Amino acid sequence: LARTAFLLSKFAGFATLILGITVASYVVVVVGSSVIEGDIDLRYAAAVHLVAVLLALAIAGYSTLASCLFMDPRRSLAVAGLVTALGYFANFVGLSVQSVGWLKNLSLFYYFDSLRLLVVGDVNWVGIGVYVGVTAAGLAIAVVVFQRKDVVR
């Protein structure tokens, strides 16, 4: 099995898991809204779920890169978790403190405005581009790194 196929199949397995969980969540929303007779646009709810999948895949993209760089589950998990936490913090601070408002643009979380998407149906296409770009770049760099790494410890 080629290294690229191995790495991409592991990522595809994770992506399938995320997609399955998201579909289950959407089904719960559909059933729940029909039971309580809620006023929710199911297309907007589907869009929120789709964007959430893209956010999760972007995080998985740089997490995969971290695992290929460090080849140690503990260290790669720590680095990916730190990047995710710092991104969340950058979004929080960027939205709260006007003088460093530019920080929010560095966070993946800034581009996920689920409430606006759910209520108005306004898709943030820049955010989708960011998510797809981070996922693709993370995977592409991970493939290059993994092909050049010595797998034996």
C-alpha cells in the first residue's frame, strides 16, 4: 500500500465518520422540528450542517499534518489541540477587542456563523473557501511530509 493511499484512506475514514455523525444530527433536527412543529427552514439547517462538516475537515486537515510531522500521537494531538484552542481564542479576542480585531480572521471559527446561516440562509463563501483551502493544504503538505518521513521508530 502506497503511503499516499494509506494516509488519504485514514483521512477518508475520519471524514466518513464525521459525515455520518452530521447526517444523524440533521435527521434529529428534522424529526425534532416536526415533533415540536418548529419553524425552521430545513435547507438552512442542512447548510449549517454542511459548513460544520467543512470546519471539522479543516481541523482534521491540519491535525493530519501534525501527525505526519511528529509521528507521535501525544505530541501531534497536543499541537493540533493547541492550534485549535489558539484559533478559538483569536476569534474571541478579535471579536471582543477592536484594536486587535484582525485576529479573528486567523481563526477558522470566525467563518462559522451558524446562527446567521440558520436564520437568514446567508452562506459565508469566503469561509467555505478557507475551510476547503486549509483542508487541501493540510492534506497536501501531510502527503509530502509522510512520503519523506522514516516510519520506523
